[in-house]
Amino acid sequence: MTQREVTDNENTTWTCVQAYGGLSDDTAEKAAELTDDDNGKVTVVCTPSGGAQTVRLELDSNWQQKASDEELVQAITAAAK
């Protein structure tokens, strides 16, 4: 699974990856299938470069292709509050 990096307005760089993305390809894909909910959402974990807290997001399963950097930053900001 691939990851995405976005930078917020406070110059914190966030690395976002779908939960279980660190597993081997076959295992990660199976785990991702199991974590898809009935609404087509998946858990995405975003880790900051600085002192902020890691956040967990529930995003559409196609977040890698469809979510803009701005949308990811907005979701991170909302979850961090």
C-alpha cells in the first residue's frame, strides 16, 4: 500500500497510510478488505512530522486517488481537535 504526504498551514508534514499498510502486499490487501465498512470507508492513519498527535481518519476507500491534499488536511485538522 502506498502512502501520501501532505503539509498543513502550520508546516507540519503528515504521512497518511491506510491501516495495515505496513504488512506484506497480500496480507495488507486482505486486511484492507476486512476493514472496509458497509459505507465504503477505510481507516487511514496520519502521522505528523512534529509534536502533533497521530490521527485516525475514516475516508472513502478511493481516498488515494480521489481526495485532494486540501481535503486530507481538512480531515486531519478536524480529527486533531
